[in-house]
Amino acid sequence: MDRRAKLEYSFGKLLNSVRILSAKCFGMEENMKATGIVRRIDDLGRIVIPKEIRRTLRIREADPLEIFTDREGEIILKKYSPIGEMGTFAKQYAESMAQVSGHVAMISDRDQFIAVAGGMKNMLGKSISRELEEKIDHRESVVAAKGDRNFIEVGNDLEDVHHEAISPIICEGDVIGSVVLLETDHKSKMGEVEQKLIQSAAGFLGRQMEQ
């Protein structure tokens, strides 16, 4: 290989390295959103997360946050979902509930649906509604038909739901999520059987988290 060929080869490798590095950098930038907010750490090592960010990301008082660091010196805070750690188990449990009840079965943490079975798979990973968030925060169970005063929309784009049953999941005294049964057939009804099923499921999941 003559000198010109060597230079072209080396230049080609350099360009390829730049492309890879750029892809990594821009990929990281796409996943991160600058807020323009700067906060100082106080003498106890604490830092305040702005109210606007807490409201947008649904970070509540006493919510647990995971702390990650990387080799570039970045510190990343991530909302911690205790029941989210049970992803595979929650999926299997939701599938069992759907088979037993004949209804759509959903399990959520305090922010999103982590398991969906029996239909409505598009809701997996979607945010729960503010109404559902309030219900589980107040530890309220619901068995209702569309049109009832206590009927709520548990998530967006669920206009065809006619019946619902909801129970909060409580672990060591804290609300960590909910169990939901939904039915789109207006002729079907939910009652005491569904109420006992979701309460038993919520109690079981709560106990599993305590172990």
C-alpha cells in the first residue's frame, strides 16, 4: 500500500470514528431535555427539584428516587417503582386474572400500567389518569358501571369501557399501585365477585413486595 492509499485508509477510519461518536452524542442529547434550571447543593448535600418538574413527572413528597452515575460524571435521578421491579411476575399474574375473570386485567404502579392482559395491550406503559391516581392515593376501591357517580377513566383512549373494578395495592402501609379489571361489553356486569378478586390480587401483590 503506497503512502496515498494509507492516508485515504486512515482518513476513512477517522471519519467512521467521528460518525460513531456523533451518533452516540446526539443520541444522548435526544434523550435528555435541557431545562435551563441550575440549583446549588446546600451544606447538608441536598438539592431541590423544581416544583414544575415535580408536577410534570408526578414526583410526590416521600417518593423514592434511584440515583445513577456514569463515567462522564453525570448524576441521573430516576423514579423508583417497587412494583415495577416485578414486571414479569405482574404480567403472569395479570394473565391469570384475565383468564379467571374474563375481563381485561391491568396492574399499575403509581404512574403507569406495568402489566396488561385480556386486551387493550396498547395501554402497557401508558400513564394512569389523574382520577385513578387520586383514587389509589385515597386508598379507595371502586366497582362501577359507566354513568355511575364513582366511575372514572383509568387512562386515556378508553372510551369503550362500560364496567370497572379497581383496588389499590398497599405494601408496608404505603400505596404502590393498583389492580384494575375493565369490561367493554355493556351487557356484562361487575359485582361482589370482581370486587373480591381484585382485593385478593392487590393484597397478594402487596404481600409479595414485603418479602
